[in-house]
Amino acid sequence: MEKYIELLKKLISTQSFSKEEENAAAVMRDFLSKAGIVFKTNENNTWAFCKNFSAEKPTILLDSHIDTVRPAKGYTKDPFSPIEEGDKLFGLGSNDAGGPLVALLATFIHFYERNDLPFNLVYAATAEEEISGRRGLEIVLPEVAPITFAIIGEPTKMELAIAEKGLLVLDCYAHGKSGHAAREEGENALYKAIDDIDKLRNFEFEKVSDVLGKVKLSVTQIEAGTQHNVVPDNCHFVVDVRTNEHYTNKEAAEIIDQLIEAEVKPRSVRLNSSGISAHHPFARLVKSKGITIYGSPTTSDQAIISCMSVKMGPGDSARSHTADEFIYKTEIIEGIKRYIELLEELKI
């Protein structure tokens, strides 16, 4: 197991912000080459098929990302130094998602030459996850299709997220008419926006998910005005919407558009809610092991996969994007063992 910890330490030492992952991709490719794994590439993405791939079998994708966010304020340690303190391994990307990335790789290599599994395995180390970019997993999927099932490596404490909420960001524009603030002139766009925001604050989508709960709606940004004595003729505010499986992002945007007076412009509707049924063979197998199953409020590459998928990996989501990010080395080792155990027993 130690070589995978060493790989993670090398990745921590390699700056890999979204869209700047070429050096981390090189680290992954060097490791695969030395391990005798045949792989393919496209931009900063790297993937490999199991040695005895058969078109007659269903295919499971093991995917995690190599990019990181930029370091949060408050770091007391060098974010690019893999510092070990006992079982803790500190460093940017150690938890999100370096731990899951190397654990899935170890799992893939464990099964690489096996020909007795009832399915194929494909491993992918992909880019641009942290910004939901279009040059990451999205350009790999056509190269590995068809995929029957996918395990997305994210820090879930090796619990199973059978579903995750979608992400919809709306730019809303309230329109008024400018005038002098000292006179009864104009039509204040800021006041119009406040009325709309009040509607959004008190609005609830009707359909509630058994796994993901309610659709979550939050107004997170607002801007208006040019100077203190001019009534603003425009006000821009941003709405963050986390959808459940009962609403596509397009449907949610249309509902909000009908609710408020402001002009509503979705930035994208592609990151929809995703997941599997609690009766899926993988979910049933996980449940039989006493592993917690839940719905995740956060978004990952799972959102762009059309096949059935889950999110599972070592580490803890609560540590992601925090100062002095870390993962426990034993979490990675236990994660590898659990992945292997589950895939050994899975029948799909």
C-alpha cells in the first residue's frame, strides 16, 4: 500500500489547479507506465481499460479527479508540502480527491489482469472537476462508453452516497428606471429585487426526495447602483439551487422564472441530480455490510454521467477546501480494502 501513499505525496507536491493539471497528469501517467498499465490520454485526462476487457461484459467506471481548488486562506502549513504527522497526511488535494484517486487506482491495478470478474473495469483520472469544466470527464465518457455503472471517488468516509443533488446557478436581473435619489423619480430596481428575493426566501418546491430531501434554494450575491444619489435601474442577484431527482435543472429554472418578476438566466442546466435506487445490486451489497447509505448535498462529476452511478471514497467531505487539508493514511488503506471487497462480491 505504501506506493500509493507515495503517489499521493507526489501529487500534493504538484500544483494542479483546474485547467492547469498537466503536471499532475504526467505524474499519473508515469506511475501507470511503471506499473505496466496501458493507458490512453486526451488533454489532461488519463484512462485505462482492464487487460482482459470484453465487449460481452458490462463495464464499471472508476473515476476521480486530479485537479484541486486554490488554497484556502488560513493555511499554517505549505499546501504543496506532503507533511506527515503520525497517521495524518497534510496537503492541498490530499482529501479532495487525492485519497479517493489513489485508492481507486490501487483497486483497478489489483483487478487489472483478472479475467474471472463478471464485468470490465475502466479507471479514469480526470480534470476540471472542481469547476464543473467541459474538458474533464465529459470528453472521456465517449471514449469509454458504454458504461453500465460508475463509482465516483470523492471523500465520503467510505460511506455510500447513492444520490447527489444537482447544481443550478441563476443570474437574475431586476429592471427599473434611473432617477435622482433626492426627488420622487425613477423605479428602484433594488426594491424590485428585494421583493423577488423575499418570494424566493419563502418558496418551497413541492416534491421532496426520500433520499435528498427538499430542493435547496439560496440567494448568495447581489449588486446594484452606480452612486449614492442615483436610483438604480438594474439589480443583479444570484440564486444557488440544489435540485433533487424530482426536478431537472431546466424545470427548476422555469418554476423560478414564473415565480419572480426579474429576468432569469441559468448559467447551465447540465449538472442535474443523479444516483441509483436503494435496490440496485451495489446499494444492496453495501447495505449488507452495514455501511451507511445517504444522499449527498454536494455536486461532483457524477452530475454529468448518464448511467447509474454512486459516490464513495476515503476521506471526509467536511475537510474539503479547508485550510490545512488532510487525510488519514489508514483511511486510504482501509478504503482500498473496502473497494476490493465490494467489487469481489458484486454481481451486476
